[in-house]
Amino acid sequence: MRRERRGFNRNNMDIKRILYTAGGVLSISIITFIAMFLLNSGNTQDKTRIAEFNTQIMSENNNSSVEETSSQMGKTVNEMENEETNSVANEISEENNKENEEEKKYAVNTSNVQGEKVEENKKEEKKEETVKDPEFKMPVEGEIIREYAKDNLVYSTTLDEWITHNGIDIAAEKTTVVTASAEGTVKSIKNDPRYGLTVVIEHVNGYSSVYSNLLTAEFVEEGEKVKQGQTIGTVGNTATFEIADEAHLHFEILKDNESLDPELYIK
């Protein structure tokens, strides 16, 4: 009986061990299956997400490339026209700038030339303004018998009194040729009630010369230009204020209608 019970107990122990072992194996298998399922499901979702993400990226890249391509195509057509237009405009602008620069240079050169001409004109005007005073020569050869006396008194035989004398009297025979004392223009030919037949010649810088007591003056006309030494008349005796004096030429020099001493200007 004891042997049977011992054999029975051993059988129970073996069965329990088998059951425990089978249960453990089954549990491990279930756990492994669950773990594998979870891993596979996680990988599937990750793969799905990764695939969706890659698809999205590809789509965005495709869209951006399409947009870039379309923009590049549009840019190619429009910007080519704009670039050509801008190129032509730039060339025209450069040509205009060159022309403007040339015009400015021409204007500067012209202004410089004009300025130089103005300066030359001013110099010429200054030269004209600084014309030398005329040099007078004796209009007739002879002795001075009455001197200049504007601020003094001299005795007049004809008038029998002391008077002023605004010129000089040069003794000369009648019909002696009288010449222009300096170059000028005949201003007037007249019969002066005091000094007889008189010729007046205008010179530069406000000077004038007077030839009186002439016999004739048909050698010149009013307005005629005469040179120094040119014949203008002959000595006479037509001056009523000096008729008692011997034949002579009454000669005067004036500056701006103010009488001067001829002896100081005759050379």
C-alpha cells in the first residue's frame, strides 16, 4: 500500500511539473506573441507615418519644383522681354548721357570761347579807351608874334586895349599854305566876327584845333577826314580884332572846349 501511495504521489508530482512547465511555456509563448504583435503594429504605424511624411515631402517638393519651374518659365518669357527692353533703355540712356556730356563740354568750350572773346573785346575797348593824345605840329612856319594869354592880359593894337588871348599868332606872308596840325575831322568852316575865316578840326580824346585869319579854306570840306600836314587853307588878314597886325595865322588848341597853351603841345 505504501508503495502504491508513493508511486501515486510521484505521478502527481510529474503531472504537476508537466502542467507547470506547459503553463510556463504557454505563458511565455503568449507573452512573446503579444510582444511581437505590439512591435509589428508599432512598426506598421511608424512605417505608415513615415510613408505619409515622405509622401507629403515629395508632394511639397514636387509642388515647389512645379511652382519654380512655372515661375522660371514665366520669368523666362517676361523677363527676357524686360531685360531686352531694359538693355535697349540702358543703351539709349548711356548714349543720351554721352551726348549730354558732349553738349556740356561743348557748352563749356563755347562759354570759354565766348568768355575769351569778351575779354578780347574788353581789351580792345581798353585799347580804344587808352588812345594816345594827338601830337601837334606847327601848322605854318613863322615867328610867334603874340603868345597865349588866357590868365594874363596882352595889348591889342587893333582894339588899343589890354585883352586876353586864347591862342598864338604865327607871322606868315599872305597866301602861305596852312596845314592840319594833327590828324582829325573837319568840324566846321565859318566866318567868325572877331577872327575872320576859321577852320575847326576835331581830334581824338576831346582835342580840337582852330585856324583863324585865313584868306581861303577851299581845300577842305566839313566832315572831311584830314591827315597831319594836309593843306586846309592859306594865311590871310580877315580877323577884325587883329586887322592892324601884320599877316599871321591865329592858332588855338582846346581840350573838351577848354583852351590850352599851343606852345606846350606843339612838337
